[in-house]
Amino acid sequence: MPVARPGDTIIAKTDPPPLSLVLERAARNRGTYLVNWLQGIYPETAAVLGVPLIRGPVSAFLTGLRNRGLRNADAAVVVGELMARRIQEFGVPAARVHVITNWCDDETIRPATGIDNPLRDAWHLSGKFVVGHSGNLGRAHDFETVLGAADRLRNASHIIFPMIGGGTNFKELVKAVKARGLENSFRFRPYQERATLPHSLGVADVHWLFLHPALEGLIVPSKFYAVAAAGKPMLMIGDPEGEIGRLIGENRCGTIITPGDTATLGDNTAALVRTAQKHCRNGRPSAANAGCSIHPAPSIRSMAPINRTCGAPLTIGLMP
């Protein structure tokens, strides 16, 4: 905080979660504005995911501190409408809550057809129907529905499930695939270099995403925006009334699957993909055409009300 001057705006991100608590007093002492930018709500998210010790008295204590910090800040930025409702329930005035969705640099990540994608050949996916996943596969991302669908499709050698990324459940999925003898159905690749992302995201015919319904309003899968920028339809395993479920439904860029419904995901994968592809326009899902913000510009414009609240320009990157 040595560089902060009176009248500056300090942005406290939720990584790590206690950062806003640390900065609250410091901001007041220096005469600065404080904006909490929430990518997730803790400790509730940790409790849902079964993180040890984040329950009972510990959770209540942390929740009380968190709520005080949110109420005392000059503004709160959240990445979804359901998250906005959550923090208003904590006592944060609606006028101080601002929804600024995540975005994707879609000048870098663009639609790429299979013909134009060198990874289809390099990864031996030519002629295959590819149901992909890219990014972190962590505690919040259950893979059982996809694993069950792949099991039902084990004899469909033209359908491949490439997994690109890492995370706690990524490692568990590798083990589960071996245990079920599904090595021929899956491909595992590490995180890709930024320059390769347009191709690695475009290698799939359809992407699957997952969010447990209990986590709605607590976190938002930001990978939706990268997949939309890549012009690919989506199979969302989660709540159709959830944040991403509603985005996909409103923008007609994919299909929602109930968690655990391996029959629908397995037996009807080809039909679901054909349906999703009908909603793509000129190689991009209609999310990119119907006002769904995947580009940074609309989100940056949404910062104007915060500037008025704080009385000073809000600068992205002020706090890492």
C-alpha cells in the first residue's frame, strides 16, 4: 500500500479471499476508496466443496468478517447476476453492487474450423467427433456425468473426449479413465501456451462445462467466454436456471444437461451437437452475436458507475 494516495481507488480481488479484510483498514487510514471485486464468494464456496475446517464456528466467524468488509467498502463488483443477489442478502446496498461479467480477448481467440486447425492432425483427431474440455478441472468440476457418457459410448471409436489443462479432478479423471478401461476414448493434454489457445479451443466440435447447482451464485465458470469466442457450441452440465445455463439458453449456443444424466449426454451426444451447431452463425455461437459480453469493451464500459461512486477513475490492474 505504499503507493496509494488519498483519493485513489484500491481494488481487492478474491484471490486470496481475505485480501479485502486486510485492505479495509489500510484504505480508510490512507483516505482511499475500496472496491471489492469478487470472482467467488468465500467461505461458502469452500464449505460446499468440503474444504476441511470451513464449517461451523470457523465458517460463521469468517462469514461475519467478510460481510462487514463488503458492507463497509465503497463498491462491490461481481461476475454474475446471481452473485449480485447473494451479496445483497449479506447487507450490501444494491446501489453499491455492480455486475461486470468476465470476458475473453476474442481478438486473439477466434473460431477455427477443423480444416484450418493443425492440432486435429497433430493430436490424431482427424475424422473424429471431439467433445472437449479446456482449463482447470478442480473441486467444483465433477466429471462423473461425462465419464458415464463416455462409458456408454466406448464402442463409438469416432467420438473422443480430449481433456486439456489440469487441476485436482483432472488427476482423478486420469485414474478413473484407466480404472474403467476408457483410454481409447480420452486424450489428456497439459495447459497450452497462450499462442496455441485459438487452436486448442478450436480442436473440439463441442465443449462441455460443469458447475454443481449448489455453487450457483458463488462462482461462475469463466471458461464459457473463451469457448464462445472460439465459436464452439457447449454442453453445460448444471442448472438450466444458473448463471451459465441461462446465458446458453438465452443466446442459443448449446444444451443444458442435468448432472448425472449420462443417458442424455451419452445416447444423444451427436443429436445434441447438431442442435447446438444450428445455433451458430458464421462459425460463432449466437452468444457472440446476441449481446453476450465476451469482449472486454462492454465490461470496461460497465465500470463507469463505479467511477462515479468513487469519484475517481477505476484502473484495471491497480491491485494484482
